[in-house]
Amino acid sequence: MTDTPPPADAGNETPAASSEDAAPARETVHGAPLVDSLGSAVVHTGVDGYGELMAALKKDGYQLFVGLCGVDYLTHPGRELPEGVEAQRFEVVVELARMEDRKRLRVRCQVPADNPTVPTLFDLWAGSEAHERETYDMYGINFEGHPDPSRILMPEDWEGHPLRKDYASGRIPVQFKEAPSGR
Amino acid sequence: MSTTDTSNTGTGDPAPDEPKRGSLADRLLGRTVPGGPQLTSMLQHKTSEGAQELLARARTQAAELRREGGVLRLPEGAALDPEDIDIDVPSDETMILNIGPSHPSTHGVLRLMVELDGETILRSKPVIGYLHTGMEKTAEELMYHQGSTNVTRMDYLSPFFNELAFSLSVEKLLGVEVPPRATWIRMLMCELNRVSSHFLWMATNGSDIGAINMLVYGWREREILLAFFEKVTGLRMNHNYIRPGGVAADLPDGWRDDVAAICEAIPKRMDEYDNLLTGQPILQQRLQGVGALDAQTALDLGCTGPLLRGSGVAWDARRDTPYLAYDEVDFDVIVGSEGDCWDRFAVRINEIRESIRICQQILDRMPEGDFRVQDKKVTPPPRSRIDESMEALIHHFKLYTEGFKVPVGEAYVPVESARGELGCYIVSDGTSRPYRCHVRAPSFANLQSFSTMARGGFIADAIVLVSTIDPVLGDVDR
């Protein structure tokens, strides 16, 4: 899809450590570790640096907000993460694209389960609105500052967040809004 | 109205004789041209109350957008109380109207909340979720070889693209390379699917704006393509034909004649539809200048596909991040200039022609060989082998009971579907079921642009807007 070395024209990025990919000087984008995942460039971050990183990426020319989704790593804890990134239960995954050099970048943000809150990207890319609502709906991740933090796909009075791994499918037999539930 | 953009430029060329408004690049970058007007969105409505549309994104405050994209979304039943809505216009002068979810022009179960001042739309919000069936949750419970039956039901008007996006991601995780013939068959089916999807769009778009005869013609042309799909896959929709590792079956005998007939018939018909639609003053008046979306706003709202290209951004995953063998075929990326409904119409009409052009090249260059990868861990043995080989029987049994295991990792491969960028973000934990399968649905993202486009327009134009966004609610809600 894309090649891994970060673009030369972006401001704060360290130059690409050329070809060796075993354990060279770590590549970073605005201080966040950059890794190669099956040919795609992936930047890892925690909640703390997330807002600043995304703002810096927007400045770098990542104009097209492709998508945002959540992942719940509850039952798959041993995933590989670069050094310095602490694994959390949730991840917010953002796909970005830059038109000029047709480069794509994925940002994976670790979101802790006890306080699943990340800043909204609405002020950077208004197109994140529906994606963030969907992620809230499905995972219960809150997007601080979102203009309409509400459910988007599930009924408004739904309880629980269906794509969480501890939310079994088929637990609730009747899904009509006004019907009494067995919960 | 549309210009073609052949190969390498990142955005469409600015029209040379438009110095006052500023070139497209200026508008893209949000630059104000000296001597020109202040950079506002094109085709702005001037009313006694001032401008009735949002300014260009470069000059629109985030707070303003926030208000636009904000909370005009009330629970059913409470929807008619304007007191609850924080707006500047006195509440007795505006009306909240609820369109849908079962309205013929919303093409499915889309509900639109619009705030009206007379006939003019102020704020609006698409309310979705009526067709949500939890397909991403279902995907986590199905094995990889079952996954394509699931995703094919999302965007039911262009099912091949869903299967393709899913299969490409799985193949990337598996690290298998499909044989050339499978790649070209996939390309053929996808391009024909783009044509059939655009024809259905022409049909419904025509009926939405009063060209009812187009409804019949559009379905008729789509029928030719669906008949071919049925011949190849056995089904008219929800084919489950493109699977991880290749395609389900080789093309049937006589496919060349069928495709050649399609490639010959469609361009001629397109000329007729140019006469019927493109040259028709009523249609032009319904589409031209309606719902203009400038390039920066379109990008900002995450639009892709004909919507983004109609706004003048030449971004097409087939050319910009080539997959399959699109780098080996010759085609133009169709780009509009004003970003109004007319441009989106022109982009789709011309994309049909480009797809046919690609199909003609595929017809000439279809390689011989296997239609699926011969990796026994991924591909089930052919039915005939099962009767004679114990090993084949075991492989078959294991594959269909346990599935194949996919290495740990994550993958996202973008595909240019008929509606925009479609991709399947798959996280694998090393088992035979996806740990996470998120579909980046183009309709879902594109629908967000409705509020921005509709503002300041007429309620009657809202129907045209929905039509030219071309959302498929199965894709929106998944």
C-alpha cells in the first residue's frame, strides 16, 4: 500500500533509518514511534500525546480523514507494540491519507479501560464526527469535545456497547425499542 | 462540466479563464486571490438575511461547523418541539421536519431531520441506524472463509467490492498472492459492478427528480449486468464470489461474448442517455448549482468517490494506491469542477464509460491460468478430488470445520468502490476468525456531507442531494 519511511518534507520527523528493520534507531513521527505493519506505516501513541500528534499530522498535510474505528483487545492482550507504548484494553485506530505523495498513515491510540476518553478530532477533520459516534456507540469510548456524543447505529436507549468483547452476541432476545428486555 | 484527468496530477487543473474566483488549487489551499472575492463557497445563496451557506472550510470556524454538525437529532416523538433547539431564528418561524425513515426518496431507511425556514433548510441531520444488523459483530464469529458471505450483504448494490476489500485484507495478512487470472477476473467483475451500481443510481436519481422513464431504463441496463453476474456466480446479488485466495469459480464458457456484448451495448445506450438526461434543460436546472461542495470541505468531511471527485479532487484508489492490476490498465479519473449535483452526475455518467473501457482492456488481456491460489491450507480441494483422494477429503473437512488460521497482525487495504473508498480493517489474533473486522463504508462517511450541502438550499433539493450522495443504507448501517 505505502512505503514505510516517513516523508522527507514533513517537519519534525527523523530521517528514515534506511533499510535494516531489525532494531535500528527507532523511527518516529512527531515523537511517536513509527512501525511497519505488513507494508503500512503505523504510528503508535497513548491518549496523552494523541491530540497533539493528530494536529501535527494535519499540519503535515494529511488532509483526507479516511476513517476511525475502535478495537477491544480484552481477549487478545499479547499484541506486539513498540517499546514505550503501554498496551491498554482499547485502541482507537485512525486512517489518514495525504494527497500530494499518496501516502497513507495509520494511527493506533491506546485507550485505557478505566477511563476510555480521547479528545475529539472534529476540530481537525469534521469528517470524524460520524466515525467517533460509531466508536462511542460500539465501544463506549468517549470523545471529549464531540459536538454530538450520542449513539449513532444502536437505538438511543440501548444499554451496553455491542462490539466490546465482553458483550456476548445474542444475549438479548428481543431488540425492539419499547419491548421489555430480559436484562 | 467535467474534465478528465489522465495520469499524474494530484488535483484537477484549474480552469484557465476563471481568474476572479481563483483557481481550484487556490480554493483547495484556501487562498484568497487578490482582486477576487472573499473566498466563499461557490454558488452561495444571498438572501435578505445574508449568506445562507457556510463559508469555505478555510474560513469556517470549527465552532460554526460544530453547530452545523451538532445536535439536530432528537428522539422520535420529541422531534416536534422547536423550543428544545438552540437557534437564532425565533422558534415560531422555523419548523422541524422529519423525512423518513420510510420515504421513497431516501433509498432505504434513512431519516433526515431538517430545520426549515419556509422552504429553506437551515440545519439538518441524517439519522441512521435503522438497518443496523451488527455485521461487524457477526464477522467476529464467522471464519475467514465465511466472512465474504457476510460483507457482501453490506453494500448490496456493489457487493463485489465488499468481498474484494475483505479478501484483499485477509490475503495481506496471510501473505498469499493470488494468480493473475483471479486478479483480472476480480477486476472485470468489479468494473461491471461499478457500471451496474451507477446505472441503478441513474435510475433512482432520474426518478427522484422527475425523469421517471430513466427509472425503467436504468433498471433495464442493470438487468443485463445482473444476468451476467448470475451466469458467473449463480446469484444476482450477494454473490460471495470473490473469496480469500481467489474467486469461487472460473468464468463460464461464453463469458467473452457476454462481456463483448455488454461493452458494445452500454456505450451506445450511454449516448442515448446523454440525449435523454444530460441535454435536458429540466434536469440541468434541477442539478446545476445545487448542493455545491468545495474541494476543501469535501476533503474535510471525509468524502471519497464520485462525491470528492465531483468537487474537483482527483483521488481514486485505483490510480493513487493501485490494487489488483489497475496499474496495468489505462483509464481516466473523472473530475468535476464546481462540486454541485451536476458534477456528481457527470462524474458517474463518465465513470460508466471508463469502466467499460477497462472491461474492454480486460477482455483483450485476460490471462490464462488458475482462478484461485493453490495453497491447500487456504483453498478447498475441488469437488472431484474429494471422491478419489483421502487427503483431499481431510483437507476439505478441516477447512470447513476449523477454517484456516491467519497470522497475527492487522491489515487495511483500500478499494475504490462505486461509492468511494471502501476498506476492511482486520485484526487477527492468529485464530481462524477475525478478531476485529471493521468496514470503512464510503456511504457512511459520505452521508455526513448532507448537512453542509443542504444548508441554505430548498427542501426539494434535499432529495436531489441524497440522491447524488448515493448512499446505500446497508453500507451506512452495516
